[in-house]
Amino acid sequence: MPKSLLLLTIALLFTTAAAQPSFACEGSEAVFEDAFTDDAGGWAVQDSVEVKDGQFVFKLTPDDMQSNLNVTYTVENADICSEAVWPEGDQPVLGAGLLFWGEDKKTYFQFGVLNNGKFWIARKQDGKWHTIAENIAASSIKTSPGASNTLRVTTKDNTVTFYINGTKVRDLRGQAPKGGWRFGLSGDNFDKTKDARVIFKSVKVTE
């Protein structure tokens, strides 16, 4: 290959790489990382959850929602990322979510995407749901069976920023819990007759 052509190829590769959005957490210190090779990552493993072979799976009954706050880690200002994968084949409307500002299983915030191309933000407080943003269309959401979406939540004091596949979709001001708080995952099945699965491939938290 001529030297000039080689240099041009290298330049194009660098340009393309620079143009790609960064989906990864950008904090300077890694607090937690789990690729789900086993169930030792501090998740509450129960009948509705399976953690093994590189997957965290919510097994959802019809019209079911499951959440799972990590039991063993707490953070304050954090950058949380997770890759969710829609199951293959025909599927009902499903939701995959990140949990943050969690105090316990009855009190936390949720940021999620749907496989119909929309996202939502909600707060669960003392077991009651309060919707902040509902069914907001986002072109950055991948909806086809088997597609993966990277959800990212960054928190700084009482401000939160939300990203889907590297694209910022929303800011939020709120009241963060005092001291450390917990993060987690959630899955939703909106079909009233069929079981479903929501799959996560990884979680990373940095500060």
C-alpha cells in the first residue's frame, strides 16, 4: 500500500473513532463492575432473577415489574452504566431500567427504556410511584429483537443527567439521599397474558 494511502486510511480511522459517542462511564475511579459471570456481585438472587453466563435476567410474569437494588455497594456522586439486550423473537412491550438514589426496595428513582422507542423516569417513594417523565420518544433507543442499549445515569449532588447509547436525553434536579445510596436494575413486562425476559449484560459504576 502506498504510504500516502496508508496515512489517509489511518486518519479516517481516527476520525471515525472520534465521531463515535462514548457509552462508557467516565468517572476516574471504578467503584463496581459486573459482567455477570456468576451471582457473587451483591444482587438479591431470587426466583425472578437469574445471574450467570454473562447475563442478568429478569424472568417476568404477565404484567409484571421487578427491581433489584445492589445490596453490597453504596455511592454518592456516581456515573452508572448498564447494557440491556432485548430478547430475540416476538416480544411484548418491555422495559429495561437503571435504579439510582436508592434507599431501600420501597424508595428509589428509576430511568428506563422501552422496546417501542420511548423512555421514562419515575420515583418510587415509600412504595408509591410518582411519574417524572412518561413515554418520551428517543431516536437513540434501539428497538429490534436482539438489539442492545446502553443506559447511563450521572449524578452530582442534587442533579442527574440521563443518556441512552451516548445521547443525552434529560436533566433532572431532585433531592439526593443523605450519605450513600444504592443503585440497581429493573425489568418490566407490559403484556397481560405472556411471560417475558429482560436481559442485562453488564453494569459499571465509577466516581
